[in-house]
Amino acid sequence: MPNPKRRHSKARRDKRRAHDALPPPALSDCPNCREAKQPHRVCPHCGHYKGRQTINA
Amino acid sequence: MMHNRAGRKLRRTTSHRMAMFSNQLDSLMTHERIQTTLTKAKELRPLAEKLITAAKNDGVSARRKVSQWIPDRTTVKKVFENIAPRFVDRPGGYTRILRLGARKGDAAEAAILEFVDYRFEPKEKGPRKESLSDRARRASGGRVETVRKDKPEPEEGGDEGAAERKAAPRQPKPGRGDKAAKGTKTAPKKGPSRTGPSKRGA
Ligand SMILES: [Zn+2]
């Protein structure tokens, strides 16, 4: 099996990973409590979704 | 495109998967709302809807069909006598899925699967219920200690006892031969105890 000829430096490894970052999640304002929440999901702060309370937050 | 995504295996064998759905259907019909992962909810939803549609026409055939998925007889009864009648006028779409976001632990997208007529009642914030650890803390006067039956209670002021404790600070279950030695050196279950069990309920 072919093997690496040279060790890669930390800089080289980190440069390779420069583009690997995950984008931050999209956030919108909760219409009920104004906290930032993910769209299309129950608000984790107040438990509201589509104008009614759905869970205990 | 989101085509052809149904029929996920969920990393289970067929029987494992069907057993899980069976349990989840039972829970859904009993509690009217269940929390699971988004993927499982999406797989479960058509199964649940088909059972309810089948239950709209009561009869031996329909009862057997529903019983194939729902192991519990009282739950089957509830599906026919409570759930299906509620949806007679609704042509499908008896359930909804609420997304809850990534859960702690494995970051899986959590979801709630519930009947569309589910009425959520917010929990009132009452005084906190006393947990088991609270009780232990109260009983031991502020200190939490594991209650061990096989632990001999320390003798008062006895040098022998102290020496023995030093030699073996944390003793596992007394093995064979241990018992005789212990009986002579320390007096178990006598004197005011400093540890938990006897003070319990005081
Ligand atoms: Zn909110």
C-alpha cells in the first residue's frame, strides 16, 4: 500500500480544514416571545408554535 | 428532491423495526401524543393514519388489522371507540408532526407526533416534588451517603475499629471468612450510628 512520504504540518492540516466549518443555523424571531428560534420548529423558549402553546418550555 | 425517502430502515432489522413501530403506535394511541425523532415520526405517521382509517369501519376484519400493529387489547378498543369516531369527517390527516430541534446528546432532530385535535394544557408550576436524592439528603441531615446494608456501622471510640477502617477504607461485600473476623472486632448495629439508615424517617 502507498504511504505518505512526508508528514503534513499543522498549518497544512489547518489550511485544509479552513473550508470545513458548518454554517450557523438559520434563526428567526419567535412571534410570541421575540427570542431567536429556528424556523419551522417549536420555540424552545416559550413552547409556542403556529400561534399556540405546544410544549412546556 | 425528497422523493423515495419513505421506508427507512432506521438501522434495525425488519422485526426490530416492526416491534418498535408497534410499541410506538400503542403509545401514540394511548397518550395521543408522543415524542420521538423526526425520522421515526415520519415513518410512523402513515402507519398510524392507516390504522385509524381502517378503524372507521368497525368489524372483525378491521379489528384484526389494527390488532396486528397494536398489541394491547384495551388500546385497540380505544382506537375503535374513541379515536376513530373523532375523525369520521376528516379524510385523512389525523396527525401532525411538530419539530423540536436537535436534542441534547446525539443532536438528532426531535419531533412530536400528535393527533390534530390534541389539546395541550400547560403545566402549572407548583412546588418542586421531592426527589429521591432530596429525601436522602433530608434523612441524613444534609449529607448524602449511599445506604449499604453490608457495611458495619463504625464503633464508638474503639481503636480497633478505627484501625480496621484505616486498613480497609472501602470494603466490598464481605467475603467468606470475613464475617468471623468482623464479628469479633467491631460490634455491628450498636451504638449511635453516624450514617444514614437508622436515622431514616426521624
Ligand atoms: Zn417563543
